[in-house]
Amino acid sequence: MRILDIDGPLIQFLSKMADLMWLNILTMICCIPIVTAGASLTALNYMALKIVRNEEGYITRGFFKAFKENFRQSTIIWCLFLAVACVLGVDYRIMTTTDVKIGGVLQMLILIIAMMSLFTLLYVFPVQAKFSNSVRRTIWNAFVLSIVQFPKTILMIVLYVLPHVMLYLWNGIFPVVFVFCLSLPALLSAKLYNKLFMSLEQKILAQSEGTEQNPGDGEEDERIFRDEVDESIEISQNN
């Protein structure tokens, strides 16, 4: 039967599911030391975008390629977000467990910072995986993208939260959540921002046509080498 052919829809679907399971396991293992979580999440989003574009190849090789190439900068970004999370966590604890009174304006400011941080976190590792920028610009670009893509940003939050809500409501689903809780939301999120990323890549490459772009150490790097991504984001507003 055609459906059981190696190139048939069923086999292709099962192959994708197996890739997602393995990608999820790799990501969780590499997140265990905590400090390496940034590089692990960058590699996850790198491979998720590759899968969406049918360019994935070998999952393990591609994952560790991205992990190695992005380790230093992804770790710095991750530590910055951890620091922000710790500060916000302390503020929340003070507001909820002590008699210290915090004004409504300050509470609103803390909430805004928390939401801005969450929005930025959704995009910062995909941006890091695809575009070669400084830490500051990577974070800024991720924040701008999250605002430009605001409805999709909310949907991405839902995608990452939904597995945990499902697990809370029905703990029997734990095995499924365990093997797909990171990779499946990352894949679906990549489908949401893929069109925007492709538009940015095409514009950046068109602007850079005729100029030499050197990754640096002779090893192939698929990221876009131009530190002006945020100036190109305006094209997405018409998409």
C-alpha cells in the first residue's frame, strides 16, 4: 500500500515524530546543567526551523553544531534572563509574603517588565540561531519581533504553556508531554515566524549582495551576517 511506502505520508509523519522526540530529549539533557540551557534552547530552535523548512538532515549533528556555534553568546543571553527572572521573583515574593507595601505604579511596572521579558524570551533564541548579532542587538531584535508579531507571540505563549496545563488536568498524559513538551511547541512556533524570518533573510542578503561575508573560522555557518536586522523588521508589518 502507498501509505506504507517509505516516502508515504504515514512513514514521513512517524519519522517527523521520532525526530521531535529525539530533539526534545537532546534539549532536556543539555539543559540539565542549567547554565547550558541557553545554548540548548538555541539549538532546539535552530533545528525546529530546519524541520519546518525540510532542511533538517541529521538531528544530532545539527543540534550540536548549533549548540557549539552559539554557546558563548547564548549563555550570556540566558544568564541575563535568569538574572531578570530572579529580580522579578524576589519582587513578587516581597509583594505576596511580606507586609511591605508596594505602590500600584511600581506593581504595574514590574508586570510590564515581566511581560516584556517573556515576549523577548520567545524570540531571542530563534533570532540567535539564525542571525549573527551582538548580544544587545539580538535581545532588541527579539523584543521588536515579539511586538510586530504580537498576535502570534500570544499564540506562542499558549503553545508552550498548553502541555503543562494538560499535564495538570490529566497526569496520565505525562509520557507524551515528556517527549514533546519543548520540541513540538518550538516546531509550531517556527511555523509562525518562518515567513517573517525568510522575509528578513531575503532583504538582508539582497542588501549584502556583492559584499564578502566571512563566518570567521572557515566552518560553514548558516546564520545571516549583518548586524542591522532590527532596521529591516519594518517589512514584516505589511505581511
